Amino acid sequence: MGDEAVEWRRQGNAKYAEGLFEEAIECYSRALQSAPDDKFLFGNRAQANSQLKRYSETIADSMRSTEIDPTFAKGYLRTGNAMLRLGQLENALEQFQKAVLHGEQSAIKSVQDVQSLMADWEAVRPLDGAVNPTLLGRARALVQAAPCNSAMLHRFAVIADVSREWDSTVVVLRDALEWGQLSENAALRFQLATAFFHTACLEDCLRQFEQIPAHHVTPEMSALQEKCSSVQKLIASGKTYMKKKQFQWSYDAFTKAMGLVKPTELLILKYLSACRAVPLMHMQKYEDAIRECSCALEGNHYEWRTKALECRGFCFEMQNEFQLAMADYEKALSIQPNPETQKRLQALRQAKPRRKDYYQLLGVPKQADANIIKAAYRTLALKYHPDRQTCETEEERAVMKARFQEISEAYMVLGDSDKRARYDAGECVDTLDTPEHDPFILFNIVCGTLPENATVKQATVHRAKQCCFWSTCCLLGTVTCPCWCPVMFCRREEKVM
């Protein structure tokens, strides 16, 4: 190699070390003009092209290096790696085997990896029949190793869609479509748009459609684009009405958007539930707003859930549920800082303990007699009893359980004439000597299914009983009552099967 080629190679190596791969390629090309048969120069240029994801150029230079020297193991290794990135598994395997043959020990693992990937491809490749979600892991391994193969990317997206792993689809396809040779792939672009739609990223979804050439647009693509656009417009209308303080119109716009969404498009429904909760909150429909927020938060790990937490926290605060409010504010702040939320949380922490309004909890006036209080307790206890919440989310069940316990606490005071008189006189709740009472046992005593002076044994047996609503048996193994009695409840954790 002449001095000129040596100097260009030195400059190329320096540019490569600095991450200036284009300039490094130019230097190596200049060096090759003086030394056209130097395998190392072809190898260096191949490596620089690989860094720029120019795998076809990488393969050409690497194969030229092994033509010059058929024993050049690193040349085979580079060729195999580039072919692997393009998903050419059989060709990559052949190159890795040649590298091993010529002494490249690191290629042994590459051979094993490609053989494993070939088995994965055979498993996920069939297009007929139902897609098996358990293949997602194998499909993910394929696209990680071969991120520039459109067939493998497409198959991964199909399996991820069936598995509802749209986040994975977004990550994989967004990176893949940045590669020049895949950027105009309409099918992959549509799959990415679909994943964005399912993750409630409507603007990103529409942006993908903008990059699909008109002559590649299918009826299915047009349908999703129109649907996404309609939902986004309704959401924008709802937010505009919110700014104008037209809360009912805002709620109606979000509800109309929900009508365009399928029941299987769960995340968008959760997002719209979070949107609907805000106008409900402003209309002081706190129970409804809490329900919408709880629906939005169930199984939700996206950052926008902070809005639902803040909204629900405010509703709890307005209902004097201060512990629940603080818990939601703390969760929201752990996800995303917000000065206003921090201020409200700080105010709740510093506020003196406020006495609970037991009359408000039971929804009765202060002059209500014992019978009205008892009837109100029974009505609310039936409404919020944990065993009545079989169709609700975990978040809602936790709220219902807390309400049930508070209702029981309120009745323990207002249902006792002496404690009620002391409470009405302004005495602190903590000094009323209210015993720790199992709210479930209290419920059954008030409803008349358990005597007030029940023994521990009677209470234990009663907990184990099952009404025919559950279609189970009691402790004695006999069939339960022939018709359901709404006061016969027991705690799930103590069921005897």
C-alpha cells in the first residue's frame, strides 16, 4: 500500500472513531483508488456502511474482501451480520459457517443464533389459520435480529395486534420505518398507524396516513383514517366546550366520540372516559366522575393517566374523602409534576383533621329519626357492598369497599342514641368510644340475618354461608335457599367451597 493510501486510511479511521461515517467512507474510497486490492480497506468501508444501515453496500464490500482473500474470516463475519439484518437467514448462516471454518471463534454463537432464528421464522411464518399470541416472543426475537426485513416486521405486527401489544408494534415499526428502504412501505406504515390508534395517539396515527402515497391507500386504510379523524375532531370539540364552560356539551361530544369506538378498542375508551370525567367534575357529578376516572385508570400505564388521577382526587376531596384524595394526588405527582396538584396535596396534609359528616355520608337530614337512618344505611350498604361489585374494575372495588366501611362507621355512631347525641354536640369522633366492628357482621345484624348478641361461633358460621346467588353450598354441604335474598352476603376471602 502506497503512502497516499495509508494517509487516507488513517484519516478514515480517525473519522470513523469520531462517528463521522460518511466522511470515513469517502476517505476509504480515496484509499481504494490507490490500493484497489486491499481487503482491509474494503472491510473498513463495509463497517462504516453498516453503521449507516447501508447493508447492501456492506455486503458488497465484505464479499469483495473475501474474494481478495478467501481466508479472511472477518470478511465473512461482516457479510453474515449484514445479511442477518436484512433477514437473509440462510445466506447469513452460510457466511457465519465460513467464518468459523477460517478460525473466527465468535462466529460459532452467530451460527447457533441464526439456526434458532430460522426455527422461529418457520413457527411464525404461516399465514393461514388463527394467529397464536404465544408466538410473540419468537417474532420479537426475529425483528430484533433482522429489523430491516419487511416480511418479518409485518408478521410481528400481526401477532402483536392479536396479542394487544400495540406498544411493542409502535417501538419496532417506528424505528424500522426510519430506514430509507422501508420508509415507503405502505403496509407497514398502516400497521404503525393502527398501533398508534389503539394506543390513543391519534395525531401520530393521522401523521402516518399522510406519508402513505395515494395510490397505495386501500379501503381499510381509508376507513381507519376517517374514523381516527372523526374521533379526534370530537375530542377537540369537547375540549373547546370545556374552555367555554359549556360542560354538558363537552360531555356530549366525548360521549359521541365513544360511540365511534369499538368495545375492543379499550385504550381509546379509557382515554375518552378520562375526558368525560372532567365536565362531570365541573357539573359537580362527583360519583359519575369518579366512576369514569376509575374506568380510565384500570390497567393503564400511560402518562396521560395523571389527568384521571388528578380529577378523581379532586372529586374525592369535594366529597371529604381526604385520604383517597391524597393517595390519588401522590400517584399523579409520582408520574408527572404539577404545581397545582402539589399545592392541593400540601394543603390537605397541613389541614387539621376534619370531622366526618356522618349525616352527609348516609344522605339523611340531621333531624332524621332512627328508622330513617337505619333505612338509609341498608340502602347504601346494599349499593356499596363489595360482593355486589362483581362487574366493576379493581379501582372501583377499592372505592366501593372504602365507602362501605365509612357507611358502617357512620351508622355505628348515628344508630346509637347516646353516641349520636355526643356527636351532635360537637364531640370529636375519636372520643366516641366506637368499637372496631366488622362492617360485614354489622350489615347482617342490621338486616336481621344475625342476632345483635351473636357469638363468635355464630358470626364465623354466618360468614361461611353462601346464598343461592352464588350457586354454592353452606358449611353443612346442603343446598342453600331456593331463592336469592339480597341481605345474605359474605366476604369472598372467607368463602367455603
